[in-house]
Amino acid sequence: MPHIPFLSRLHIREYLALMLSFFLIALESFIALITLMLPTPIITLCYKATRRAFNYLSTPQGRRQRQKKKAVSSSIANASDFVELCELFGYYAEEHIVQTKDGYLLGLHRLAYRRGEEGLRVNYGADGDTMKKKVVYMHHGLMMNSEVWVCLTERERCLPFVLVERGYDVWLGNNRGNKYSKKSVHCAPTSTAFWNFSMDQFAFHDIPDSIDYILATTHQPSLSYIGFSQGTAQAFATLSIHPTLNEKVDVFIALAPAMSPKGLTSQIVDTFVKASPEVLFLAFGRRAILGSATMWQAILYPPIFVRLIDHSLTFLFGWTGVNITPHQKLAAYPHLYSFTSTKSVVHWFQIIRNGHFQMYDDEAPPSLALTNPNKYYKIAKFPTRNIKTPIVLVYGGSDSLVDINVMLHELPRHTVAKEIPHYEHLDFLWASTVNELVFPHVFDALEEYAAGDTSSPSGSITRKEKRREFRSPARFAFPERKQIGDVGDEEDEDESSSSPSAFRANKLSQNTSHQHAPARVPETPSPAHGVRKTSITRALSGSSKRAHTPSPARVAAAITPSSAQPSASENSPPNHQDSPSGTQLTNQTSTSPSRNSFESGRGVYGLKGIQIGASKAVGGLISDMGVGVGGGSRSRSGSVEDLGKKEETKKRRWKGRKKGEVVA
């Protein structure tokens, strides 16, 4: 196909996909317009008609199952707001309003009291009668609000309620434009100017201003941040551009983290996104996106609405939703959607298209005629490697929106990642096993990096000590990063020598050279470490050419110094008559470490081996297994003087040889 300016940017099938997408958007807008003009009796009639059709097509067993769970799921689904959802479980929720520096009014919700503690004062000034609690801040994902955290059918699976019962002061935030933050002091939500925001405004204003308000209200020096989906991306962005904010956040726990997704499962929508993200403005306008979602919820019977959402998520992201029970979907899906700007969704499509966690691109893309447009045009990226706050990623193994390789490459080295196998994106909110698989990681991170942090000076020192301990490369050398092929593999190997295990090994080597430690017999290595039985048999065979046969203890120290076990006769005096031969020793151990084990041990113990007994170096690295002084079986008839002369001859020969040669 010849190159045609502008038209050649896409393939013919991609243009067909775009036209189909526009047709579906137009059809949806037409139905929404008709629905808005319909009177309430007509909408009720449509609802009842869909209910009868669904019950007629469903099985009797399915109808009985829905009836059993209907009481709980219906009350949660029909709850009007966050406060009412909390009251269903017996918790008292406070509502707060924070004004951002650019004039938006954001709604905050607070759960500070266990059931029965409503009369107490929690984190209220510096009075002695107030109860001090550690503060936790939680933030929702894209096109959501704070209700998604508390619309669960069991209290034990609701993370905010569990945190409250564990003694935390829990705050839940909301983005500008959603159900609880649809107001500004400068413009009305009916104007286009109100919706002119993207994730940049979330990072520069919403998150830092909310955190400052919470800390000022609770009189606490810091808090812990728990984010979900876009709530994690907003934290990545705001912590990277606000250095002082890192001192106000003890630990950042990212559930289903989002930074730079690879794309969408649907080829049609993915092509639509990557072709030109700004096309969304033509489809949805420059105000709120998908405003008709509430219309579909109003006219459809709940099980049908759930099926519609499930099919949409499968079509867009490939999620199956098998980890979320049907009655949980009936309770939670009505609270899933909340308003946001079209510009914030376009921002995500720009990130997907360019493959970078970047700020919003306000300018038109450069001319495609340029051979190297990046030379003249570069979009500002969020400097996420500058984050100092401890980061704990908890991601799903089946989450199509998480590219853990790219994410770890863009985050600081102290980041810790934990995978939950077979978990998808929404499972971190509503899965039936979320309290068993996800909550323990959250509690461990909070107790590790946020425990003991109070407003007192001593508590602040404890927090700083934990932060320094967390940032130490020796303590948090992330092993998964090397497995996923990070560019810093060589640096990881250098830092691993300063890890606690390597330090203990060096300490053991020093102690054995001065304290005459008792001999130890090698532990049988597992086959996973790689074994070469033929090499170790040849090394320890009863050859008459060997000048000296070390005792089993010395061979053990030379072969596996770091994984040894006490010998049964370690306290008895050496007896050359009773020492087993090399073949016998091989039969006892049956396996041996590979060459890699010797070479890795050489970095800790040195080229000459560790010091044992009367400060004599034990090599044991012979044949094709590495460098060292060879030792084999000794004839029992040889005298001690002959053995000494042969050993001296061996030493003189060894001095003249180059490093790395194999001793015959």
C-alpha cells in the first residue's frame, strides 16, 4: 500500500474497527437520550420485564441461591452512600471536606472507632485523654469512589473494617469529579472547565492536600498509604514529585498496582486507544465520561446488569471474575462506577500508547515526517525512582493491567513485590479469599514499617530507624528483580555480598581460622542445586598419585563449607587408620555441589579455602571443578615423612603454576 499522508497512519482493518466503535458509541448515546426522556412508569416497566425474562431463563437452583443471599446483597446494593454502608455493619463514619489549592472540594470519609468506641476521642489534639491511633489512608481506582472499599457482604473481608478493629484510624479519599467531590469554588460541574483535569491534578493537588488535611486533623506526623489500581498510580506520581511528602508516608502498599499497562485485551478497543487517544474527546466530549452508566443500572434487572458488566470486563481486559461470588457482584457492582473526566481516561491511553508513566501531553504530537521525533519533543515523565517511601507491591498473577517487569524497572530498588497467583484486578477488592491471601501482606507491611510511630519524639525516631533499615540494599536485595531480567543484575550481585547471609559466612570463615572450630560433615545438597557425582568421585577416588588425603572433615569443609552438619566423631582425635576412603565418603554423601557452588563459595572463603585446625588451607577444588590444591586417597603403608616431602613438592609445584590451571 503506498504511503498516503495521514491516512497511512492506520491499516484498513483498524479504520473498520474505529468506525465500528463510533457506531456503538452513537447507539449507546441515542439509547441514553431516549431513556432520559422516558417517564418513571416506563422505566419501572422495563425493569420488571427484564426481571421476569431473567427468572424465566434461569434454573430453579440459581433462583434458590439468589434468594438466600438476597437479603444481604440487596441491602448493600441499595445503600445510598458510604455512611449508610458502614451503618449496615455497625460502624460510625465521619464525613470531611478538604479544599485543594486549586479550589476543588474533596470528600473524605473517616472510620476511627471500633464498634462501641463512638464516645471516645481519637487523635484529638495533644490532650492526655485522647486515644492515639496510627493513621491509614486508602484511595480508590479509576472511575470509582470510596464506597468500593466497604460494599462487601462479609465484614471479615472488608479491609477498612478489619483495620479499624486492629486499632487504626482509617481515612478514605475521593478524586475530584466523583460522587463525593463534585464541587469547586471557581466553576460549576456543568461547565467544561470543571472537568479539565487529569492524573496530573490528582498528583499535584488531590493526594498531597488530602494527606496534609488528615495529618493536621489527627495531629500525627505521618500515615500509611494503601491504594488500589489508579490509587496506586496517583501515589507513585505524587511521591515522585513531592520529596517532602515521602517523610509523611511511612509505607506505601499498592494493591493491583497500575503504572504503564501493556494495553487492552480487545483488539478493536486497543487499536482505538493507540491510534489517537484524543479521539475519545470526539466520542465522549470534554466533560464526564460514560455518564449513561447509571441509566443502564436503573433500567436493567440486577443479575442482567451484573452479566453486562462481566462481559464488558472480559471483552476489554480478559478478566473472568471467577474469584468473586455472584452475590458479591450483586452487592458491589452498583457501587463500581463513579464520575471522572474524559481527560483522565485519555491520559491513561497516552501512557499505554507511549509505554511510559508520563504526565499528560497537552500538545499535538510532532510531525510524523521527523525521523527521530524524540530528539525535539519529549513528554515529562514522573520520576518514580526518586521515591524514598517504602513500597510494597501486591499484584495478581492473572491481572492483565500489571506489567511487573516494567514497573520494577521504573521504581526504586527498595521496592518489594508479592504475587497472588490467579488473582485478577478486582479480586483485590471483592474476592472471596481476599482476607486470606491479601490481608496478611497488608498487615505485615503495616506492622513492619508503621508500628510504633506516634506523635512523640521517641516514636518518630523509631519510624526513621525503620525507614533506614528498609532502604538498606543489604536487607532488601530484591531477588525477583534478577529473575525477571532487570538491567541491574550485576549490581545486585555486588550488593548480595553485603547481605546478612554473606556477612555471617565471612564471620564464620574468620572464626574458624582463629578458634579451631570442630570439623563438620557436609550436608547432602538437594538435586535442585545441581550435582555432579562423577566429578566428586573422581576427585576423591583412591589414586596412588595423590600426595595427601585430607580427613573427611577437611574434605567436607572444602566442598560444602556453608551447609555443613556436625560429625558423629567430631570430638574424637584423628585416626588415620580408621578414616574412610574417598570412595566410601562419596557413597555416604551420594551427591555433591556443582561447579557453580564452588565458584560462588570462593568469593566468600577465598581461593585457598577456609582455615581449619592448625591454620592450614584446605583446597579440595580439583580436576574440572575449579582451582585449588588437589587431594586424593592416601596409601596406609606410606610414612608420615614421605607424605610430608610429597606435600612440600606439591606446594613448590603449585607456586609456579598460573591461577586457573588444573592440578594433575
